[in-house]
Amino acid sequence: KGFVKCSRCNEKVGELTGGFLILGCKQCTPNRWGYGGFSLCTNCYRKNALKTGASGDASGGGILRGDKGPKSMAPLTVTQYIRRLSGQISSTTLVIVLSCVCCSRFLDAYIPKALGDIISALTHQSQEDFNQRIMEYLLLVLADAVTSAAMGVAIQTLSTRLY
């Protein structure tokens, strides 16, 4: 036999193809002369893996392409993502979106504390304190609903402007 050729790029498997590792199909067995099986070199496998992505769909719509084929994108930190995003949209839209997200997340985190305060006022049997805590809780839930709706509208507007 001597050598193996990649079934996709038709190159002899070796250093030029990314190493001596091949991926062969178990169902497409070659005959005794080595022809007829399907084998894939490392470079072709990597290109195909980049095209399909982690989700498994073969559209390849979200990948970067260059002269030498698809390129993998390095994962971004939050600050790098916001910096890249701020270059594509107006600063006022970005401030509105970020403030809506921060306010909504803050209220989501604070509402359980307000519930605890209501239970504390109930156990202390203080009618005035209990009524005040219920009113605060009502205002917090209303504010959370408004900021969540505003966050949804802002994010939808942002995605419409980006795409």
C-alpha cells in the first residue's frame, strides 16, 4: 500500500496535510489494494469542522472566511464584546440598552430581599410596616416589569440595527 490519499483534497497524507492522522469511514472499507474507502486528512477535517461549527448545521453562515479558508474566531471577553459592539451602533442606543439590562438585573436580584422584608414584618406583627413593605414590593414588581419590557424593546431595536 505505502501511502494514503485524502478523498477530499486528493493529497498524499503527510506533513503537508497536517500530519499522518487520517479519519476513515468504517462502512466504506477499501479493497485489498487500498482503493474504495473514504479517508480524510487532518486539514480537510479541520476545515469541515469549522464550517459545521459546534451546532452541527452545515450552513457555515456565522464563520469568518479568508483567502486560506475558514478562520476560527477567538472567544471575546465582555469588555471586548461591548467595545466591538459600541463601534457598530450609536453611543446613546448602547447606553439605553446597558442601563435597561443593569436596572432589570438589579431589580431581579433585589425583589427576593423585599419578600424577606415582608415576611419579617409579618412575623413582627407590625401592621404599618407590613403595609409599607407590600407597597414597596408592588412598586418594585411594577418597575421590574417596565424595565424588562424596555430591555426587550431595546435589545430588539439593537438587533434590528445590527442585522
